[in-house]
Amino acid sequence: MKGNTAMRVFALLPFAAALAACGARTELQPAPGAQLPVAPYGATEQPTADKLLLPEVQAEPERSVELRKRSEQREDDPFDLPPQN
């Protein structure tokens, strides 16, 4: 039993080290010899690597609808038409 437990610890050690390394965050820089993309047309400055990683509003819209807390009567929908035969 003791040897089996030690074997499990040694088997999980690389995974634990890799998981711990995921938390290391440093300033993002382009690879050596590479440059950031050119500034978009009309932009006054070139975006940084961190700014390029942020999603645009259209890619991640905010919720604008309040969730229902109780049943309510549905309003008439003029576009809810029966199927055409």
C-alpha cells in the first residue's frame, strides 16, 4: 500500500507542476522577430497585445433583458404567424 501511494504522488507531480505554471502571468510580447499587427485604418495608435486579447462589445454583449421572476402573460407577437401550406 505504501509503495502504491508513493507511485500515485510521483505520477501526479508533473500534472501539479503544469497546473501551477498556468497561473504565471507576465506581460505579453510578440515572439522574437515578429511584430504586432498594424494599427486598424483610422486608428491613432497601435493596439497593445493585451488590448488585442479583449473581446469587442459585439463579441461579448451585455445582457439587457431582465430575467423573469414569475409567470407573466405574453404580449402579442405580430411576427408569430402560422406556417404557410
